[in-house]
Amino acid sequence: MKIEFIDLKARYIDEKEQLNKIFNEVLESGQLILSDKNTNLEKNLSEYLKKKYCVTLNSGTDALMLSLWALNIKKGDEVITPTVSFIATAAAIDHIGAKPVFVDVNEDLNIDVEKIEEKINDKTKAIVPVHWTGKMCDMEKIKDIAQKYNLKIIEDAAQAIGSELENKKPGYYSDIATFSTHPLKILNGVGDGGFLITNDKEIYEKIYKYRNHGVVTRDNYEFYGVNSRMDALSASIVHYRLDRTKTLIEKRKRNIDLYKSNIKTNNFKFIEHKKNEIESHTMFVSIAEDRDGLQKYLSENDVQSLVYYGTPLHLQNASKKHGYKKGDFPNAEYLCDRVISLPFHQYLEEDEILFVSDLVNKYYK
Ligand SMILES: Cc1ncc(COP(=O)(O)O)c(C=O)c1O
């Protein structure tokens, strides 16, 4: 039995009829970039996430950069963020000229809220929590800290469409929440894409123009902007998939629950799911002893697993210039040595999950 990690081919077969219809409709319309497809998607996303404004963009990375820029974060400023995330979170802060100030993570791989305050000083301007894996951070506490020190919050919700904590979706407590619609995200298009949401009209209008070269009319550019436009095909496909997200999350949850009831070894631990949360299950990360050995064993048995992420951000070469070193964030370093993602996508059958579970049990016996 060969089990692959990525579901994109299976997803195309499942949605083929509808996707081909969208493809034809968009091409026939002759409007390929920033069309009414974007406007419709933006309207639906704002409604879904209960925020006033949404801007579709070229990627989740751009969504972060444009948010930092719109909040006037600049050279010399510091921005607090967890040391476990995709590199884009730290890179966006660095690109804007600010310093990413890392904080260690909890057992659930999210930012350790108790360790935020010790990193705050006069240069701190914002907190960028990351709902990494699709499990939401404790946003209420983060909001309290931000209010106490007058800091902005940009939620990196690249992986968290569909997530909720205490019935609150990403964006509820923050100035801006940013999302990615990269093909491997839970709500995805057929290429790069992203968007952000906010209740602040001024921020919205700034970013709305900035994503398209600062254009006001064809011959009037208010400031130098960038090209960060989502194409109409992606916008249409993301729109079509928005309604399907809930079912998809449920199917992935079913597979995760199957793993939880069939893997029986203390050497392989699941990250706890809390009663008051909905996880988007964009990722399924577990903690395995002898992770590399397990991964090799799975691969020898034709099961693809992935490591997200083997190195925390503070130990990446890219972060060297900010002066971090090994030992700075012990929890993150411990966990990154052990994280492993088993295949769990929505097209896997029960017998496939049981097959992988048995392999994990056998490996540790
Ligand atoms: C936590 C996080 N932030 C930001 C990004 C960047 O999103 P994009 O790939 O759309 O630029 C990703 C993408 O994987 C991510 O996982």
C-alpha cells in the first residue's frame, strides 16, 4: 500500500467538473485579474470571518508584509512572534526593516503567552501570533497584553481558515488577520494567493491601493505600491471551496481521531485537542521519539510523512543577523527535533490510516 502525503491530484478528480466549469467561465469572461470574482470573494470572506473589510492578495507572505507596512511598522521597530512558524512570518517582519523578536512555544507549538511580556521594550510595536497547524493561540490573553503596552496585533492565520477558539474566529481580537490560499492550505486556490481582513477603514483603503501599485485611477497613483493581486481564476476557485471547507475539516478530523484511537505507544504523542476549539487541521503535527528513525521506517514501507519544521526560526541561517543561538528557546528546540506529520488528508480511507497506525506501533515495539 503506497500512501502519499499530498491530496491535490485526488482533489482535482473529486472537483473536476466544477473546476473545469470555473476555468471556462473565467477565461470566457476575459477578465483575468482583479475582476468581480475578487470583489465577490472579498465580500463572502468578510461575512464568513465577521469583519468589515477583506483584501485579496498574491500570497499570505504579502498579506503579512502589507499589514506591517499599513500599521507603520518600520526600521528600528521590534515585532514579537513565535520561533516556530513558517519562515515567511519572520521574513515579512525583517523585510519591513523591523526585528523579529522570538518567543518560545508551548507544548501545542503555539506562542507561550506567559513569555511575551518579558520581551517587550520601547521598540516593541506589534505582536504577530501564529495559529500554527490551524490551532488558535490564546488571543484573549494576547489582546490583554497588547492593550497594556499599546501594541498592534497582526494574526498570522495562514493556516487557520475554519479555526475557532471559544466561538471566535481569527481576526476577532486583532487589528488585522492574514491568510494564505496556497494549494496546501485548507482553503486553497490553484496557485499562490492570500488575503487579509480588518475592521479599520483606513488600513483597508491603504492596502487596497497598495496591492495594485497605489492606483487611484489609471493615471493617478497616490504612492508607490506593489503588485500583489489575486488572479480571477484563483479567486473563483477559493470562493467555490469556501463552502466546502467545513466538510473537509470534518473528514480530516475523522482521520486524526482514527490515528488517536489506534496508535498505542508512549513514544508517539498527539497534541491535545481542547473542547472549546475547532482546529482547521491544515496540518497534523505529532511528537515522536526517534523521529528520524520512524520517518525512515515509514518511507521504507511506502508511507510518506513530513517534518514541519525541523528547525525553529531562531536557528535558521536567515536569523543569524539577529543574534540568536542554540539554547535560546528550549521548548521549541526540543519539539522541532521530534515533530512529524503523518498522512491524514481527506481522501485517505480508514484502512490506510489503520495501516499507518500499525506501522507506528510496530516501529516502537
Ligand atoms: C504560518 C504561515 N505564515 C505565512 C505563510 C505564507 O503564506 P504564502 O505561502 O501564501 O506566502 C505560510 C505558508 O505556508 C504559513 O504557514
